[in-house]
Amino acid sequence: MLQSISKFIYHRLLGWKVTGFKDFKSVPKAVIIAAPHTSWHDFYVGVLLRSAINIEANFVGKKALFNPLTGWFFKALGGAPIVRHSNEKQVDAIARLYENRTVFRMLLAPEGTRGKVSTWKTGFYYIAKAANVPVLMLSFDFENKVNCFSEPFYPTDDIEADFKFMRAFFEGVKGKIPEYS
């Protein structure tokens, strides 16, 4: 029922479509990078997309967000609390989440903000390497109302070449606020 409603809103009312990779059952664990992240509108389009195509996607947050008052809400949206042990790097704490779950696809924006940036944050890359999971790229093309998934990509030891490859996937994609793309 929820999936049908999401499909109706995503496809019919908002006019979006999804293209590219669709065999998500073959990739139960991944880091999904969504770009360009230029507006709060990305959130509801992403939530509708996730429900419309029936993919489990997660995000991480500080343990304090998952308190008795709000924890149920964040968990229902796919949230996972980060519990860092003393002297543990955040990348290692997040990579540990992958070990304890059969399905975990962490979704995040590589820019780290909605504003215009010239370089991406690198945390997602090191998380994928530490957890030995692929990166799936997901475009938010507001100009054409298309979300496109890439094929799974396993990072190599050449971060410069890998980032060049990943950024190329998003070439020409315009976010909700095109000047931030």
C-alpha cells in the first residue's frame, strides 16, 4: 500500500523516473552517494524513491538522536546510531555497522552540504573501503526529473582516479538549485 502511494506521488504527481542499475538484491551492502545535494527537496524525493522502488536505504547519526523520544522515528526512516568506542575513528565505527547487518546501504551526500562545493568529502570512500562494500552513485537530476543509479563500483587504491570516475557520473546533472550543482 505505502509503495503504491509512493509510486503514485513520485511518478504521477511529481513526474520523476528512475533509471540505471536496479538489481539491489544483488547488492545488500553498499555506500550510496547522492548528488548533487542542493536543497531540502532532495530528502522527500529520496524517501519517495526509496519506497517506490522498495529499496532499504540507511543513514547514520549520533547516538543522541536515537533517544526514547525520537529514536523510533529515525529508526523507521532507516537510521542507525553511531556508537564510537574511545579512540575509534568515525569511519571505523560506521564500517562496523556493516559487519552486524545482512542489509545495510548507507546513503549520504558526498558534498557534505547543500551549498556549492569544489571538492567532495572523502569519508564515504574510506567507509566503503573499510567495509569492503561497493559505492552506488545516485543522481538527483531536477532538470529532467530523473534519479539514476550507477552500477556498483568498488574503490581501488587510487583515490584520485576513483574520484574522477565517480564525479564523471554526475557531469551535467543539475540539482534543485542549479548554481550549487
